[in-house]
Amino acid sequence: MASTNPVVSVASNTSSGAAGGSVIDVSSLVSQLVNATQAPQEALISHKTQAVTAQISAVGTLKSVLSTFQSSLGAINTPSAFNTLSAASSDPTAFTATADSAAVLGSYTVAIDHLAQGQQLVSTAFTGGSSATVGTGTLQLTLGGTHFDVSIDSSNDTVAGIAAAINGAAGNPGIEASVVTGTDGAHLVLTSSLTGASNTIQVAETDGGTGLSQITYSAGGANYRVQTAAQDAGFTISGVAYTSASNTVTDALSGVTLDLLTPTTSDGTLSVSTDASTVESNVTAFVAAYNTLQGSLSSLGSFDATTNTAGPMMGDALLSGVQNQVRSALYSIVNTGSATYNSLASIGITTNSDGTLSVNQATLSAAVTSNFSAVSQLFSGTGGIASSLNSQITTNLGAGGPIDSRGKTLVQQENALTQQSSQLTKQMTDLTASLTEQYASLNTLLSSLQSTSSYLSQAFSNLPRVQGTPSA
């Protein structure tokens, strides 16, 4: 059987050897000897490093997919997550409503007497039209409790110029100025974008003059007529009267936001009920998230017989432990207070041959509709499927948990291999220096012996030859 050890060449000739006719190529010989020592050790370290790196990557993947799956549990792993309510109006043309987690299940009558509105003032006519000169000075406009100043000079002293100056003024809280021209002339129109009885408009001249007196206004003033009065919305909920400065009402019924659209002639009905569609969507999303997790875990522990390739965590106890915990939670019977709805299968979630889950939407919808509380307990109650999974994953991913511990161990192994590689490099550097010194000395000796041999050969060749006695 042929040897697999590297061939080490020690000889050289005068054309390839060192100067002086050395017989050993020291540099080449040392390189071959060091490589013969280093290569197998280096290959072993490299192989171990690749294996550890692959394991670190696999554990990182496991951590990532579990964390992603845990995030998906947030919509179903606590009782409050199932406190999803919806609000419905019997007359969406009159009012609409939304509900949050503070709302309470129930039905309420709603009657709207009048809507909140903003004030609108229309000035007396300026016969010169929008370009008619009004005057100069300083105006202070007030809306509710907020006021702002507008300077009027020769560049903007017309009806149109004043309207533009008001609209562009800094600190304007919501007074919109426009010009409406009729047969009698131009009118300055001031409209509040803020509704409510307290948001009235006032206009005063504050420069001490009277140049702008034609467009000043206070309640009951003669320069404007009130086209639309500022007023609060007036309505009742279950016969209880309430007023609001806005048509969007958030504080009349706990957890419910009402949007008032038009006065009503008869009572409408506001219904606050469980938002079954959102719950069903959240459960369906949980199944999709689990299927993604299942695919990732299977890939980590798989074996492809066709390519003879194993997943990075095939046969790994850590992966097997995680998979067993997840399956145990999924297939558990939960005390939901219902003998009918106490497992995933009972609400239409079943297991496929590849380990993934499927949802029968009709069965799930029927379960949510007929016993919402049991479905909530199945996922979020004590021992519930989602709450148990969340607890398990928290432990597995937490500091000191099995995944954290495995990761730290692998990093330590990787660091140790890096240190071994550095030590091997240093050892080979030292070995190179030592062998170079030894073979250089040997080379000097051999070179000296070679010189002596050449000298002796030359000396012997120059000795007088002994003449033989001539024969008789």
C-alpha cells in the first residue's frame, strides 16, 4: 500500500542549493517538515471549528424562530387579548361607533337632537368688491380662548388681502377667512374650524386707531351677521342627556367612541358585543405561525436520504425537547369549563401528516359563537395552550435556560478552538526557527566536509605517481 505521508526532499545541488555549494535546501526542507507536522492538526481544528460554527448558527435559528412564534402568541395568550369588542349602530347614517377594551357588553338607545358646529360670521358688504380698500392697522382675532395678531398695511389692506393675511397668520387656531361676492359687493366670511359653543370668534383693532373698524366684531356687533352659531352637540344615551363640543364623542360611554353624523327623529340602537371575527382571525394567525415554526424545527432536525444530508440539529436533545414541549401543549386537554370545547381539535384545528395544523373555519366560527368563554380559556386560561406555550418559550429563551446555556457552551468551544489555532501557529513558528537553525548548522558542516573532500581529492590527484620497475 502506498504511503500517504508527504515526501520530504533534503538534497540540493549547487545550482539550487544555498550559496557556497551547500548540499541541503534548508528553506524547502524546513517548510516540508513543518507542513507535515502542522497540516493534520490544522485540519482537525478546522473541522471542529466548522462543526461548532454550524451548531452556533443552528441554535441561533432555533432561538429566532421560537422568538417569532412567541410574538404571534400575544393576540391570544392572555384573557385580556380576548377582550376584543365591537360597536355597531342600527343607523350608520346617523351615528357610528367603535369600542375598545374598556367597553362593556350591552345595548343602548341613542337619540341625537343637534350636532356640534362651528361659528360662521359674514361681514357687511364692501361695494368696491374684493379689491376694495378697507384700511390699515393691527387686528387681534380670538377663537375660544386663543388669540393672534394680524398686521395690515398698504400691501394687504383690501378685503381679499385681509382674508389672505388672516389665513397665513402665525398662531391661527382655526379661523378660516374667505371672500364671498354678491350683488351688493364683497363680504368677508370668517369660519371657525373648531366646533362647540365656547369657540366663538371675536375681532378687535388693537393699534389705537379706527382704520379697521369696519371689520371688528364682538358678540352682538353690527359689522357681521351670524350665519351659523357656535354650538355643542346635544344627544342622549339610554335617555341620559349629554352635550359635547365635538361630534366625535369619547367620554359619554366608557370604552366607546361615537361619531355623530346627523340629528335623528327616533331612537337608534348602539350594540357593544364580542368581536368574534377578530378572535377567529387571531386564532387562524396562530395556526399559520405554528406551521412556520414547525417547518423550521423540522428542517433543523431533518435528514435527506437522497443527498445523504443531515440537518444541523438532527438527533439533538435540545431540539427534541423543544419539539416535545410544543406538541404536549398543542395536544393537551384544557379545563375550559366546557366538555365540548376543551382542545384544538374540538374547535376545528387538526394535525396534518407532516405535523402542520389546519383550521376548519366553520367549526371554529361555531365554537366562538356558541361558547366564546371556553375558546378564550382554551388559549389564554390557566393551562391554556397559548399561555403554556408562551411560558415554555420564555423559559427556554431566558437567561440560564437551555438555549442560552447551549449557546454559551458553543461560544466557549469556538473560543477554545480559536486559541488552539493561535497556539498551533506559534508552535509552528517556533518549530520553523528551531529546524532552520539546526539544518543551517548541518548544512554548514556538510558544506565544510564537501570542501575538505574536494581539497583532499585535489591533493591526492597532485601526488607524484610511483613508477613501476620496467620488466626485463
